[in-house]
Amino acid sequence: MKGVTILFASHARWRVITHLFVALSDKALNVILADIRQKAPYMERMTYPDNIQDMIDDFTFLDDWEDRYMHVIDLGKALPPLPIEVKTDTNKVKGCASQVWLVSTRNDNKWAFDGDSDAHIVKGLVAIVLEIYSGRTADEIATLDANDILSKLGLSEHLSAQRSNGLAAMIGRIKTEAIS
């Protein structure tokens, strides 16, 4: 029996995935390892902050849209709900078909964002947007290209027009609050 251990970054933690290959020849094992390396962008030079690159790596590791869709929903489930008292019209994002609330705070020139939604997939998209922008300065927020990041996540081409518009509204709101 042969074993292969693959390490990849995920949300600033290292996870270990172990694949056991029973009675494989060295040639077959090398083919499998080459495929894994091809799907391992974490071995490439990072062009984004670590938490964003980790998120890109996680999504890249998922082979098809259904797996990515389920991962978005899981991210939403992991997002803590906003207290009812901050789910106000002032905090509601205009332009989203689902109800979405964003709350922002600034501390030492860094912005923190919290959010919530009444729809599972949208709550996952909120979690992604928060991961991209929270903990950044206004200058960093202004220069981050969320559309490029969403494209690297493989989400852009699969979102409906309504969800894309809602996502753009969330990003616009965050950039406006941080820059003003």
C-alpha cells in the first residue's frame, strides 16, 4: 500500500488530505501526482493576501460547479447571524433580490464588515465578500478587484443576473463606505 499526503492552505490553517493508493505502480502514482500538482495553485506565487489566496485555492480544488455551489452554502452556514437589532433598512443593501444586511466598523484605519442574508446561497456570497474586504484599509479595499477574485473562484460565470447584480451592490456598498 502506498500513501500520499497533500497539504494545502485553507483559511489560514493547514489541512491534510491523505489519499491512499492500494497496489498502484510507480507510473500510475506519478500520473495521479501530476494531476494533483496541476490543480494545486498554492504552489504558485501568491498574488493576493493569504486569506484570499487560500479561498481561491479551496475553490480551485473543487472540480465542478455543484461542489463549488455547496461550498458557498457551507461558507454561509459558517457565517454568524447578525443580531436582529442591526437588521435595519439603513443596513440593508439596495439592489439585492434577497434581503442582505451589511454592517461596517473602522478600527485603526482597518475596516471590518459583518453581514447576513435570508437566502443560503446569498449568505455564502456575503461570506465571500466579507472575506475579501474585512481587515483591510480603504486603499486596499479600493484596489482589490473583486470581479477578478470571483472569476478565479469560478463563480462569475455561474451566477444568475440577479445574484450578480446583488453581489455588485454589496461590493459597491463596501467600497463606498470605506472610501467616503
